[in-house]
Amino acid sequence: MSETLYDFAIVGAGMAGASLAAELAPYARVLVLEAEDIPGYHSTGRSAAFWEECYGGPGVVPLTLASGNYLREGGFLRQRGALYIGRGEDKPAMDGFQDRFAGTGVTIERLARSDLSARIPQIRSEWNDAIWEPACADIDVAALHQHYLSSLKRGGADLVCRAAVSGFEREPGGWRILTEAGAVYRAAKVVNAAGAWADVIATRAGANPLGIDPKRRTVAQLRVDPAAPDDLPLVLDISGGFYFKSDNGRLWLSPHDEIPSRPCDAAPDEIDVARAIDRFQSVTNWRVEAVERRWAGLRSFAPDRLPVYGADPQVPDFIWFAGQGGFGIQTAPAAARLGAQIMLGQGADALTAGIDTSNYAPARFFEEKARQAG
């Protein structure tokens, strides 16, 4: 049993847990417990790796925009641009998209058909409407994750891998945290950054699960003819049926699926890969020569699809940092800073100024239940 009483024990060392630990470490004694052999094995290591201002919806935009300068100045972004595309029948969806993001601070513009074909050389003629988002960029996810892992260690935090949490026991001053390996750790507060396992960890700690729902996302790497140009933008279906981007002459393609899943080591299903290719071939004239590799990861959403940051209203020394869907990497700098400020009782700084923390507080779910009961 560890004799150290940590201020915070963070469960999970993916992007969420690592970034939060890095922000907390200069001010507190921090322990990070990771179930796998290495951090970032699950969702962090399987990201499609882009920073896109509209991704996650208007409620996520403040976190994304606040993170942009940090990522750019750190050298973690490479400019790409993004195109949301549609056909004639998709005009209401295109108009609605523009209306939805009006006033949020994102930069988008409608393109003519000639501009669209210039940016996607193999696009079929029926895809004739587009919204251009110039700020979209690729994220070097591995470098960003390593940046936070290095920062948490420099700050004095302890990271323990192969430390799957099996249970919790209350004790004066906090928690005893039990692991499957038999080790026991002590902390004043537990932070739930367990991704797809967030509700599992909550239940083990005696907190009510919030309904954080893991969903499988599939990506395939294709060899196509002709080779995909390096300057191809990220291309997304306005109706949510697919997205693709180039990578060293190949294409990364997803059916933009959200298949309900239990928490697990996710694996791609052949039907989802086939569905993605079928949709892709209805959009472009590229010839698919081979599927070179495929993978899947789990994205975890709260019921309102916004992240959850802060103390559980019923178990106040149990803290949520979860439900970050597919936008957890692109919002990591602002989310981690915001989470640390909430946990340390600090005010906002230049990075988090203007972000309304109540939008992400766990209390919103309990308030909604109370309204329904009343």
C-alpha cells in the first residue's frame, strides 16, 4: 500500500488524464493510474487527428477556439482546411449549419461549385454545395500527448501503468483506491478521466453514473488511384455519412459511425469499412485499390453531448473529467486548464476567460432530474 496521500488520483492517462495531471501537478500531489501497459492505448491513440472549429457543435466551440493558440504556438497543428459538402437536396442542412454556427466565432464561408471541384479534384458533379472552414488543421496527437506526459512528470506527478482500478474504499480524509494488481493508493479526491469506462469507475466509487455512452468509430486507410493530393482538405458529409482526408498519398476514411459499444478494446467491423467505401465511391471518382489498414476507437458522450467537468453533486470528492466525445484532443489545452481551475478553486486566466463552466458541470444532470421529478 502506498503511504503517500495524494491530493488527486486521476483514473486514466489518455489525453484527458495526462493533460489534466500536467495542469494540476505544479499545485498539488497528483497520481495518475492507467489500466494499460502504456498511456493512450485506447481513444487517444486512435484519433483521426484533426482540429476543426465546428466539430462537437456550438457548445464545444468555446473550448476548441480557446485551445487553438496553445496548439499552434506549441507546433502541434498543420494547416489543412475543411469542407462540409452536400448535394442539391442537402441545401436545408447546409443553410442550417451556417445558421447554427453564426455568432460562435468560427470562420466559415459558402463556396461555389467551381471552388469545390478545385479543392477536391475527384468529386462527382452532384456534390455541388460546400462550406469552407479554413482554420481546420491536423493535430500531432502523439506529440501533444507526450508533451503532457512529460509535463506531468516534470511537475512531480506520479504515473503508474498496469494499474486498473478495481474498487474504492472511503477512509478519513479521502479514498483508498484498489487495483487489480493488488496495489492500494490513497488520495483525498478521485478524478474520473476514464473515457469509455467513466460510468464504470463512477459506480465503483458509489457515484451515480451519468449515462456516458461509448460509441465505436471506424477508420480505414485506403490506397487510391490517382494518389490523394497532400493539400486535400478534410472532407465531411453535411449529413454525417462520412469524412476523409489525405495522408502521404493515401486516404483516411470513416463512415462517421457511432455504434453503441460496451467499454472494450474496440476493433473495426468489416461491414462498417465496407459501408464507408460505398459512401466514398458515391462521392468521388477515386478508384480504391486496397484497404491497407483499419482501426476503431471509442468516443464517449454524455446525454447532452457536452463534456463533464467538476465535482459530483452527491459525492463531492469524486470529480468528473469525462464525456469528451470525439473532441477531447482538439479541446485538451482549454479543457485541462479549466478542469484544474475548477478543482483548485482558481479563477479563469487568459486561456479560459469567457468559458462558462456551468455548461459542463455535472450538476446539470441532477438539476434536470429534479425538474423532471417536480
